[in-house]
Amino acid sequence: MEVVLPGTFSNPTEVVSTVLDLALGFDPRQVVEDTFRGDWRGVGRTGYAYRALVEFQEILVSDLLRHSSEAMADWDGRAADGADAYVRSLVRDIDERQAAVHGLAGIHLDLALGMQSAAETMRDAFDELEVLVLEAAGMGVVSGAGGWLPWVGDDLKARFEELLAAVRAQWNVIEQQSQQTATRVGSAADAARREGSRLGLPLSQPGGYDHPIAEAPDDNPVADGLGPDGGGDSSGEDDPAGELGPEDGAGELEPEGDAGARDPDRGDDRD
């Protein structure tokens, strides 16, 4: 995804600058450039990263529940109940964060797509403005200082004024688009802050869970298969991040759907 700033005004001359000054009183190119200032490709890459994190959390929760279920099949008592309760609490915490991360992925990808679309619309509108400005400049009826040349008649003056009015009208269209774009960015920032605040929830901790079996990894059926030395896969080969979208965010962006959404209560379905 790439935002191409519109408006180059082929062969800008003193007369073109004069037309812009007479019609608007400023150079519209700077206003448009300010509207699209920012790393929107980076915003898209961030969205892909959040999406990859959602996928990773999905795998993490699945592995936690599977290994816990296998352990509970051969383990009972207070220690087993405590370990099972902790795993379920941890799964709920991850699920709560997963919903927020899923929301952040959608916000970033939607914003990147929106800015790309806005840039294309703005470029088309700016092209129309350029045609009007160049036509007015090409009439050659004013000097660089903005005064009428001696030979210019009333008809040419009237046509020139019509073109200036058309330039102003077209700029109103561009300005409205610019304001809508700024609103889109502001709304996305507010939404991202709201979702991000949900990630500040404290993670569950084992707390007072101090049963002696927790200190004996060789005899601990819960630890078996979960740690880096317990048969679990800690190589990272199953990390899905490399499979989700272009590595650098290039290429066509896709709207964020509901992939990765989870039922927060699904950790209790095993009973």
C-alpha cells in the first residue's frame, strides 16, 4: 500500500503561482501534503503484526488447554484443582487480550486502506484543479505581478475570472476531502487508545500455589510437555507470523475480518 501525494503542476511558472495566489491566496499542494503526512505503509504493517499476534494467541490457548487436559487425566487432588484453575484463569486473561489485539489489527488495517483510498480520490480531484489552473495560466492575460496585460479585452477577463472561480470551487471539494481524512485519522487514534487500554489488565499469577509437587519438575505431570525441556515445541517453527500477509506490509491490504475471534468462555467447555 502506498500513498501517492497528488499535484505536481507540470512546469510550474511564475504565472501559475500568480493564478494560485489570485484564486486561493496560498499553494494548495502544501495543505494536501500535510494531510497525508505519515508512514501509512507502516500502519499497514502494524495491522499485519497484530493479526499475527492474534493467530499466535489462538495457538497458545489451544496448546494450554490440550496439555492441561492431558495432565488432568492422570492427576487429581487439591494440587490438580489449583493447577487446573490457574490454567483456566490464564486462558481467560489471554482471551480478553486477544479481543483487544484483534480490534487493534482491524483499526490499523482499515486506516491504511482508508488512507490509500483517500489519496486516490484526492489525486483525482487535484488533477482537475491542475487542469483549471494551467488553463488560466495559459491564457497569458496577467503578468507575474497579477496585473492585466494591456491587450486583454473584457471577454478574456471574464473567462479568466470564471476559471478562478472554478479553481476555488474545486479547492472546496479538496478541502472537504482533506477534513474527512483528518477525521478518519483522529477517530482511528481514539479507537486504538480504547482498545489499547484493555491490554492493561493484570495477568493472573499463581499466587499462593506452593504445593510441593510444583517444585519437582521430574514428577510433575503438569510441567511435562509445557516447558522447553518437557517435550513442548519451543522452536518457533509453528509461529504463524511469517504466514500472515507480506513481510514488509507491501502489496494489497485486506480488510480485517473476524478471524481469530474467540469465545471467552470456551476454556470451560472441557468439563
